[in-house]
Amino acid sequence: MDTIVVGIIAVLIGALLCFRGYVTMRLIISLFGAFVGFLLGAGLVAGATDSGFGQLALSWIVGLVGAVVFGVLAYLSYQVAVVIGMAAIGFTIGTSVMAATGAGSPTATVVVGLVVGALLAVIAVVTDLPAVLLVVLTALAGASVTVTGVMLVIGTLGLDRLTTESVNAEMGRGGWWYVLNGALALLGIIAQLRARGPRTMRQQWGSATPTRAVAR
């Protein structure tokens, strides 16, 4: 049951990121940051106690604390939101590309994901990302998160196997996962471009509250 709940949350957040990531940037990056904080907190407890993901009540408690901290920080600060959001998006895209090409070992995949995430976060902080680039990035990352959520919901993955290596392995077993991922990304880019607001990331952040952005 826990697996299905986490999967549904991943699908909802992934879909929002994919189809409305730029238009509702402040809201969706805060939600995405909270989701990353939960996975990080629960994952740290699972690793430290040598237990499965989400098997201990402590992992859920620490995960929820991480979700609140990351989510609130991302909502209140543009700089923090950029670092959390872009780093997570970059990691997701980097590992997805490595998995799709079948290049490198699981360790190399994680390293590439971390490097891409760090570079994207730095670039986003020191520059003002144009809207088109942000649309593409959020659509790609949102599609990947959505597909992972679907895997959890239908039982292809379990919380105890919620790792980059496991997701990549499942993607490789069925080519239709790549088709779904690509279709979602393409539709997300089209939908976001049609609803695009200001031209840069900082302009979009300051142009509207989450409520007004959703109403667009």
C-alpha cells in the first residue's frame, strides 16, 4: 500500500512538472523539492539502518521532515528553489539519458547524474534561464518522474528497489517505457510552450503567486 501511495504522489508531481512546470514554477519546484527531501530523508534512514525503503516508522518521520524543510526552503527562496529544483531535474535527466543509451555502470550513471545536476544548478544560479530551456528541462524531468511513479503503482518496482539502478534496469527490460517517457516529454513541451508566460526563469518566479499561475 505504501508503494502505491508513493507512486501516486510521484505520478501527480511528475505530471505537474511535465505539463505545467514552467507556468507554475514556484509551486511545482516547491512540491518537487519536498518530494526529493522525502526520498532523501527516508533513503538515508534506510541506508543507515540497513532496512528497506519505508520499512521503518523512523524513515517515514525523517522523510516527512525532509519534505517539509526542502519544500518550505524552495518556496521561500528563489536561489534555494533554483538549486534544489535544477539539481534534482539535472540528476533525473542525466541518469535517464545514461539509462536510455545503456552507457556505463550503475555507479557511472549516478556520477553523471550528480555532475549534470550540479552543473545545471550552477548555470541556473549565475544566469537567467530562458523560458524555452526551462520548459524542455521540466518536461523531460517530469516525464521521467511520472514513469517511475507508474512503475511503483503497477508493482513493477517496490519501495525497497527504488534506486537509480532498479529504475534503469526496468526501463531496459521494456522498450515501451522509453516510448511512454518520450511521448510524455513531447506532450509536456507542447503544452508548456502554449501556456508560456514571461521569457526568463526569474521573471516567471516573480510575475505571479502559485495561485495566479495555476489559473493561467
